[in-house]
Amino acid sequence: MVNVKNLCLVALAATAIGSCRTDKTGADKGEEIFFADPTIFVENGKYYLTGTRGAGAIGFQLLESDDLTTWTMCHADTARFMLKQGEQTFGDWGFWAPQIYKEEGSRYCLFYTANEQVVVAKSDSLTGKFTQKELRPIDGSEKNIDPFLFKDDDGKYYLYHVRFDNGNYLWSAEYDMENDSIDKSTLVRCFGLTDAWEKTDDNKWSPVMEGPTVFKKDGVYYMFYSANHFLNQDYAVGYATAPAPQGPWTKYAGNPIIHKSIVGEPGSGHGDMFKGLDDKLYYVYHVHNCDSVASPRRTRIVPLIFQRNDSTGVYTISADSANIIIPRIK
């Protein structure tokens, strides 16, 4: 049974039926947000949040906020989506892991996963509807998920994503924005499974490295990624650095930087980095519902701390776990 107070939340994500935690401490501040694989886009003095709505997701909805803490629906109708199955978009199941991208002065792009394929849809408005002229994935030759588009200083685009090969591994390829396609001759696997935290002893699944976010700082390329399986309590976030957009990548020796031992909640991972209105850098991610149940996954935001090594020019990145934000919808 879903009460009226939870109706808006149910429209945004999975219902809380079967969840094992009731957050009484924030009842007067609004309900928690249950977006997995979340991303935040910043524009015109506001934050915009979207993400995976649950196992039965049929599209993506959008929230907005002035302060990262209190969020509202972008649409008056809680049933409205920025992108929805069957509305001039590819895919009929598994709408996961969105990224909003906008080239200055051009249309908005929504990269996402559906039917275990990477897809892009476009809109003149941030709130949608996002649609496609031609209903197709970017590369339908094999399964690929979890897209992240990065534009380098020279104007070249790179699509980072996951491909399957006895596990989930991160790949990159040059991207043609005009034709929404990748140059397959440039496909490169970023790295393999090397570190203990990437597949802990209680992980019964194949290796998983996913959820990439790439940025460039002082001439160095950084990639945040998640490892372990999302159902594993040790699901976590680490990062690697490189001198070029396609590597070679060097993993940070202090990984993971977001983990249950750091942020205090299990299953912490698969999110996105963004710059706040205060010019600080943040990472938005999801955590398990509680210690015994993974879904519906809860959304979290943590400030990031950057410390530069003057001799190498490389930053050490850590999570400011004392100031984690629990976003809520009113």
C-alpha cells in the first residue's frame, strides 16, 4: 500500500515496499530520493538531478534544486518523463545510467542505456522531451552500457562506456557528434581487474568496472569508476589518471575513495562529478537501501577534496565524508 505522502516518490523511483529502513530523522524535511546511477547537471543557478528509477524503469524524470538538499519535480505532472519508452526513443527495458550533456549554444543530449545498449536522444529543452530522429543505439554491434561523453580541449569527443567480456570492463572510443557514432578503430579497453577492492572475497559475480566519469584538470585526465557488483556491499568508487584521454591509465594507490568504510553506508557507487554553484566539486552517487537490502537505492552527494602534488602535478582526491548531503524531495 502506498500512501499519499509517498506518491511523488513512487513516481520517481521504485516503491519503498520491501525496503528495510524508514528514515524518521528527515520526515519533516521531505522524503529521500531513490535514484540509482545519479547525475547532476548545473545550469542557470540551479541543479538538475536524474538517474535510474529502478528495475522496472521505463524512462527518466528530472528534479531541480537551489541548494542540493531540497528538490522538487521539474514537471507539475509527476507522471511526466524527460524521456520515456515508446515516445520516439530507442529501448523498451532497462533504462539506466543517464548523462546530460550540452554543447555550448546547441541542443541538450541525454546519453543513457536501454536494452543493454548505449543511446543518445536530444531536446531543445533541458526538461525534455528527449527524442530521436532515428530509433537506434549508438553501436548496436554488441552490448554496451553506462555512457559518459567527454570533450577534450582540441574539440575531439570521447565516449567512455562498458562492454561485456566475462565481466564488465571500461572502454573508450572517439565519438562523432554529428552522426552520433563511434570510430570503432579507436576502441580501447581502459584497464583490467588488478586491485583487491575491485573484486572482494564475498563478490560471487564476474568482475565489474563501470559508471565512468572523466574530467581534465591541469593537463591530467581523471576517471572515476565503480567496481565490484552493485549488489555487493563493497561496491565502491576509485579513480585513475592518464596523460591522454585514452590512457594509459594509472590507478590511484589509495583506492577506493568512496566505500562503506568511508561514507558509512554499503553499496556506495556509480555516480557523477559536478561543480557546485559554490565552485566546489561534488560527487553524486547511490547507496544500498540498508545493510540487508540493496534496492531501492538511495541518492547521496559528497563534497570532494583535491590536494595537488606540486612535484607531479597530479591531485589526490578524497571524499569529505563529514559533510555528506542527503537530498530530499518535497
